[in-house]
Amino acid sequence: MYLLPNLITISNFTCGVLSIFAVLFSDIDAAILFIILGMLFDLLDGTVARKFHAVSDFGKELDSLSDIVTFCVAPSLLVYSVSLYQLSLIGLLATLSFSICGLIRLARFNVEQSRLSTFIGMPAPLAAFCLLAMTFVFDPVILALGTCLLAYLMVSGVKFPHFKNNGDKREIKNGAS
């Protein structure tokens, strides 16, 4: 049973890759569905790991690597292909900022924050969800600004509730990264 959480995490990663393929084939609905399925797998993997006492450093790293694909790269490619391509270089830079800040946020989480009672910076899955929601609501210029705002929030010092680690209440001394 100790392999089950890792298999669920790999399912998250697989959803991210399938979302990217769906974007490449212009199947936007499938791309969105795979990101949402990845979110469900991401919610399950940690819960299953804790239930079966299978929490490990390997699993933590595997989870973050999967999250980079599913919640940083896949949503960035999706938003670019749906709307931000219209802004040429500006759209590309907004897309890159989201992916890069997500990468930094996940690396920082593994090193400094995985045992805190709050997230420092917006969690990548939440940022991805917000980006998906904004993709079909706003025009490209506002969407580019929103994408950059979400990127900033991921690496900011803003605290977000952390529902998984209720027992460990440590805090970072100076509040931010």
C-alpha cells in the first residue's frame, strides 16, 4: 500500500502531460478536464500517504515535480493558446512568468514550508484554478495582467490557509520566503 500515494501522484503528472497534449491538438475542453483531474489526484495523494503512513521525501519531491507540470506548465500553455497568443511577446512573458513563479514557489515550499500551518504564497493548484477561471472571462490584456498577478502571488509573502498540516504550527521567522 505504500506505493499507492506515488501512483496517485503519477496520475496527477499524467493528467498534466495529457493536458499539454490536448492543448497541442487544440482540444481545450480536454485540456481543462485533465488539469481538474490532476487537482483531484493532488488532493488525494497526500491524504492517502498520511492514511497509510507512507509519507516520504521521495513522495514530496514527486508531488512537486508533478505539480510543476499540471499546475504551472499546462495552465500556462492553455491560457497562451486560448488568448495570450494575441499579445505576442507580452503574452509569452506573462505565460513564462506564471510557469517560472510556480516553479520557484514549489521549490521554496519543499525547502522551507512543507510543515507550516499556512502556505506562504498562493499554492500552485489554487493559482492554476484561478487562471483557468479567468481564461474565458477576460480579454487578453486583462488576462495577461491577471496571469502576472497570480504569478506574483505564488512567490509573495501572502499567507494562505494550509489544510493538510493541522498538527504542526511552526512559522517562518520573518514571515516570507
